Amino acid sequence: MRGKITVNNGDRMEGLRQFVLLYAFDRVNHWTLFDKLLHRGMNSLLVRLLLTWYKSQKFHVLWGGFLSDGFFVSNGVRQGGILSPFLFNVYTDDLSVCLDESGVGCRYLGSLNHIYYADDMVLLSPTPSGLQQMLNICAEYATNHDILFNAKKTVCMAMLPRAFRHLTLPKITLCDNSLVYVDDYKYLGFRISNHVCRADDSEIRQQYRLLCGRANSLIRKFAMCTYAVKRYLYSTYCSNVSCVHLWHSFHVSVIKKFKVCFNNAARMFFGYDRFCSASGMFVQERIDNFDATYRKAVWGFMMRLEKSENHIVSTLFHSDLSFSSSIRKAWTKVLYL
């Protein structure tokens, strides 16, 4: 299980902290899971069906062409199974309740000290002591529910105002292991940085390298394909940029370099001259340039936030805090609103 946490050093420090629960899906105790399902009022026949299903599973290990003897397992849910995320949510939901009832961490119209996404969990706290208290709750829950934390893969990130960057960060521990502070970390496919200004530069550079790799692979393998195939491949692998709608704090030279790469990838793949007009090429090939891709991604993301049924997301999106944020201002500017 992975996770993140926002931390504050003193009254003025703000930050983000992450911890990792390793092997979360593999460590689900079947008996504890089924007991939780029964306490939630699930039909006992369905629970018995799940019990029979999980207890009758036989596993084999394939190694070097040799298949081991079959063996049974007494814990874990099937990774990749449709029911597995729901069963895991039931298994860890009581931890969410414990964190809510702890009374520590960030609050905005109620408790907002943690966010779940499957086995990725973010803990948010305005003070180091509150963060440590929540980590202790998580560690105790993990011990009681056979979940393992890997402190070596657990890191902290503190987002500090420039005037407080010289301060010594407090020691944060998980299961008696000190956690390391980092300047940036990749979470759910997006790299988060603790730098307030130009925070997205590292993410844009990473996407630049990935785009170069994908474009070179397409050019090398599919240069002789038909136009229809080329257009489909380009739209699938090059035109879609991961998390582009979250870019809002970057240096002008960094985004310009990415746009040049975006244009050159299309030029080379579709066989255009290196110095041809990029605008004319995109019109001729009926594909979106970077600005159009960016605007579509921003608009689509805003519409999903607008229609979200999650009360936290909906409240934050329509709050004054959202309208005054730098990313909301960037969206408004790119959409000419």
C-alpha cells in the first residue's frame, strides 16, 4: 500500500509526506475480511461463497519451465480481480474511521486528513506531531490486521515557504524507523515537487523523455504503415500526454522545449520537413497540436470535477479556495474564460 501525507513543521511550515504499505493486497487476512463483511450486514450465503472460493484456491509456481506442486494460501485477495479492490476497501475502511476520529490532521468542512485510492493512501497534517500520531494509528492498525509497512520505501516531503527553507525538519518515524525527506515524488503517475515555483518542471522533463521514446519507437517500427494506421498510432501514443491538465507552474523554456519535441515527433512520423510550419502540418493531418491537447485535457478534467458526486471534490472545486488557487487561474487562462 502506498500513501502520502501533508506535513507542517511548526506553525508556518506546510508539506507533503508519503508512506508505503508493502504487500497490502497479499496480506489481507481472510478470516478478518469475512468477519468485517458479516458485521456490515452482507448476506451470510455470499460470505460463505467467498469463503469457499478463497479457501479452495490452489496455486502453482512456474519457474524456468518447471511447475511446482500445488499449495493453498490463507491470506490475500486476487490481484487483478474485479472484487479485489472492493474487498480491500472493506478491509481497510476501519483505518479510515480511526483516522477521522483521531481529531488530528488537515480539516476543511470536516476531516480531510487522508485520501484513499485503492492501496494508495495520502495522510495530510498541518503539524509534524499530528502526522506522527496518524502514522502511529496506521502502524497499530497494520499490526492488528497483518499488513506490512516498508519503512525503507517510505518518504516525507515538506513544502516550505522560502523564508523557512533553512529550518531543520522534524524526525518522523514509522514502526520505529526514521523516514527520509525528498524534494519530489511520483504519485499515481504524476510527479509532485516541494518547490512552489516551477513545481511542474521535473514532471514536464519526464514527459519529454517519454514522448521522445514513444515517438522514436513509432518511427522505427511503423514508418511504412498507411496513413490511417499512422494517425491512429500517433493519436494513441503521442497525442495523449499523461496528466497534462495538472501542469500550471513551470519555466517558459521547459514548456517550449516540450512543444518543440511534440511538433518534431509529428513531423518525423508523418514525413514532413523539419522546418515546415507545425500549424499547417497539424491542420493538414487533422490532429491536435499541443495547445489543443492541453485545452481539451483541462476542459475534460474540469467537467469531471464539476459533475463529481464526491462531496469533498465537489465542495473544493466550487469553493473560494479553488478559485483563488494558481492551478485554477492557469485553467481559466488557457481556456480564455
